[in-house]
Amino acid sequence: MSAGPVVVLAGGVGAARFLRGLVRVIPREDLVVIGNTGDDLWWQGLYIAPDLDTVTYWLAGVADESRGWGLKGDSFTAQNALAGLTSAAWFQLGDRDLATHLYRTGRLNAGAPLHQVTAELAERLGARSRVLPMSDDPVETRLKTDAGDLHFQEYFVRERFRPSVREIYWTGIEAARPAPGIAEAMSAARAILIAPSNPAISIGPILRVPGMRALVSAARARTVAISPLIQGRAVKGPTVELMRAEGIRPDALGVAQLYREIAAGFVLDAADASLASAIAAMGYRVAVRPTLLDDLAAAREVAAAALDLLRQPAAA
Amino acid sequence: MSAGPVVVLAGGVGAARFLRGLVRVIPREDLVVIGNTGDDLWWQGLYIAPDLDTVTYWLAGVADESRGWGLKGDSFTAQNALAGLTSAAWFQLGDRDLATHLYRTGRLNAGAPLHQVTAELAERLGARSRVLPMSDDPVETRLKTDAGDLHFQEYFVRERFRPSVREIYWTGIEAARPAPGIAEAMSAARAILIAPSNPAISIGPILRVPGMRALVSAARARTVAISPLIQGRAVKGPTVELMRAEGIRPDALGVAQLYREIAAGFVLDAADASLASAIAAMGYRVAVRPTLLDDLAAAREVAAAALDLLRQPAAA
């Protein structure tokens, strides 16, 4: 492999767990994360980027890893006071987490583009890797559900993903462009990894940014995807339902079909080993590993396996 | 006196100390505060209204009265984290105080006018009096100083009022209108009191809102001003320097001259008793009292004296 960066397309906590392992097998400084911003929201005046923050906090070692969001040891004084003022305080923010959003919003309102502010936060919080938003342009993941037309966070946090989802769509996506730095990172990359994130609402919006799919396709021989599903189930959350809403078969085979034109390697869980030959038949190099990434050793192993696939001779 | 409300034109902490006494001599429910919004600022994405909050917090009994701003017992976790991210974190906000700004900003961004949000906060925080902004329209108090052209808060908080002030001006003032409810409250008022606040940058912007001075003038016979100066000195802060910048003589006589066309009564400090006859000669009914309002008994006494002036027969 060349000496270029390792680029990872990433959602939130699933990607963060994977990245925690990846930075044990490559130098942190070689990592470039491209994060989903479709879940971002303006909330009480603040711009919140849940996936970018999750990735940054985990890489910096300051995440609350058991809860999966926010900062470890954070307090909720402001949140509790807000809950005393309004019943609309459904989005949970810790006090130190708030500082991130205050910083970001202040910089955005002063005219700094999101990719620059994201880089500043990664540097100041100590991530020691590059974190890029998929785009500086506003993109919003919205869901048509039996409880109405909802922003992703309304569905996920406020409604605790109880409503049935009929359709997923994105506002702003046609006008979005990949953030500055993405094209250069991808063309220089020694590997592009698609993190084990929700293909529908985490990786989906990244690949929908006009121009992004072509950038990954051009690097197909250097791209490996990691399945987020084990025996057709997600580790947590509504991944399966959202994949169904997008018409994606909710198992490793469906994920492999989805990425077959942009990835040359595929890592799936040991419990799904029976699907390996069918996935190899799609043209993938395949690795089978335990992919439950709660465990740091497993995350490191999956990351190493993904990179190893790129060292193998091309599939037939 | 009639049964109408008592309307008070108010700045920040000086007014708040006075109001704490006033609500001991009138029912809280009779009070309508018209607060200065020239000091308001957008900061890190949040809309902050320092004078409205100070008045509301003091009336609700939740203010940090010794510090003079913010909420008693508040923590500064978010503020401290923000200071770790940027040196621009000069405006101090407690965690529970942040909830006020998050609430207000969320409501404003949803389209609610400032007077409505201010009323909601007063009600939810337990002020049990009406608090109105001078205007729903944005007005900004700015200072030309030897350290540049500054927002009032930059001068006051960030620069700790060290720069010399050459000129005070207001952006947005020509287009501003008194907030809904002000005209009605003033015409129904049994008394209008001008709190012992800075005449230049607290009461000044209120009276500069087009239409406001005419509303007070029309009620001149029911209006009493309380001097914020004792022997030509302010209790704290840059009142004297800012009055000089506005061309106002910085003593009780200068304040009386400033308000002579809109007020019929004047309360000055016992230490300034020698000025009483000159002020009476301007046409004022005059009361002389100790006006250092740190003391609740003194604040109550001054409030009672102001209202008593309106029970006296008109001056010659």
C-alpha cells in the first residue's frame, strides 16, 4: 500500500467504535474521517452535528462510550433548567457538550465554513485525526412516518424511533458539494473504508452528495466496506427498519449489493460466514471476522482485516 | 391614585435593586417593567438580553444579588469548557443562565416576538410581574472609543469599561417601535417611574425608541425619576463617563435637567440635599432620601417616596 491517508466514511457511534480500533493499526495522523451531516440540526439557536461530534469525541478519548453520545463525566445543569422552562427540551445536551455547540455556532455565524470549524474542534479537543463533514452545505435527513414528516433527530431522539417509516428523503442534497479536502484525500488515499454504519441514514447521505459516489467509484480498488449487520440485526437502533424503508435487503448480502460498484473488499461477521461465497461471487474480496465492536480488540481486528484485503491480489 | 399599573423604565442591576423595594410597597401584579434592550447581543448563536434577565431574575428571587448578574448558585461548566476551546469566551454565562438563553433563542428563531418570549420567561421563572422589552425590534448600543467601535457588552464586559468613550450611538433605533403593550400600560399607569439606572445607556435607549418619549410626556404628571447618582458618583460602573459622553452633567442636577420634560417628580439622595431647591425650581416635586439601594429597606423607602410625590398637590 502507498503512504496516503486512510479515509473512512462514517456515521455515529458504530463508526466511532470501529475508528477506535483503526487508530490502533494505523497512525492517528493518517486518518481522515468523512462524517455524515444529514442528522445535523439547529436546536435552540445552536448548530449541532451529532455524528461529527461522536466521531471527534471518541477519537479524542473524551466520549461517554457507555452511553454512546456526549462527553464522559458531563453534567446536565443547563438541560435540566431548560426542561423546567419548556417541554420542548427533548434533545439532550450536557454542559460541556454545549460548549462544543456554542463554539461551532459562534464560528459558523461569523462566516467560517463547517469543514474549518470541524477541523478546529477536532484539533482543540485532541482527536489528532482529520474530521471532515461530507459537505459544508446544509443537508437534512427527513423521514415520512406514520407520526408525520420528521427530522431524523425528531424521529430518533424525540420519538425514540417508534413511528413506522415509509420514506427517507434529503433536503438540500442536490445543491450540496463534497467539503473541500475530500476529493484530494480520496485520490491520495491508500484505503477508503466504509464504516459499519447504517447504510440508509449514515452512509446513504454521504454517498448522495453529488460527486461523492464518483470519487469513491474511482477508488473502488482501494475501498473496503464493513457490514453493520450481524445475522440481519443491528447492534442497536432502527438500522433494519430504515434499510427496509430504503429498499435495502437488511442483511450483509444487501449491504454488499448496495456497495458493489464502489467497494472491492467486504468484511462481514463470523455469524454470517455462510454468505461469504455469495458476496465473493459479486466480485468482492471477503474477510470474515467477529464484528461486534464493543470490544476494542475486535475493532482492531476488523480494521486490520479490512486493510489486509487491499494487500491481497485482486479478485477474479 | 388610580388603580392602574406602576410602569418602570429600567436598565439592569440598579433598576433591579429599586424594583426589589418597589414590590414591597405595591402588589407585584401591578408592576410593568419596560426594559432596555440596547445591551442585548447575539453571542455564540444565542440571543442574550442582560437587562431583561437581570430584572426578571431579581423579581423572581433567583438572582445572584451579590455578583449582580446571573443566577444564584449557578455553575459554569459550559463556560469553562468553552474557555478551553476559544479565547473569545469573554461573555460569562452560567449553566442555568444558558437555559434562559437557549429557551429565548429557540422561541425567537421559531418566530415568537421578543415581548412574548420575555413574558413567558418572566412567568416561568416566577417574576409575578410583567416585564416588557422596550421594543421587539433590534436596537444596539454602540460606543466609539479609543479602543475602536464597540458593542456595549464588548466595552463593558470584555474591555471592563477601560477605553475612553468618545460617542454613544444606536443602530436600528430609527426603525424601532415600542413593544406591544407599552402604550396601553403607560396610558393606564397610575405612576411611571424612571429607575435609578444609567441615563445615558440604560434609560437613554428606551426614551430614544421613536414614540416612547411622547408616551411618557403625555403622562408627565404621573412620572417620577430617581437619580442614579450620589454626589456625582455612580454606585458602580462607568455611569459618569458615559453620561459625559452623552453631554449630560454627571450629577443629580444633570439627571433632573435631562428628564424635566417627561417627569414631574424627582427623588435624589440625602447627600445631594443642597441641590433640591434648584431641582424644585425646574418644576419638579422633590423628595430627598438615602438612595443607596443595596439595602432593601432603603429601596422600599425610595419607592414609597416616589409614589408619595404623586399624591402631593402639583408644584407651582
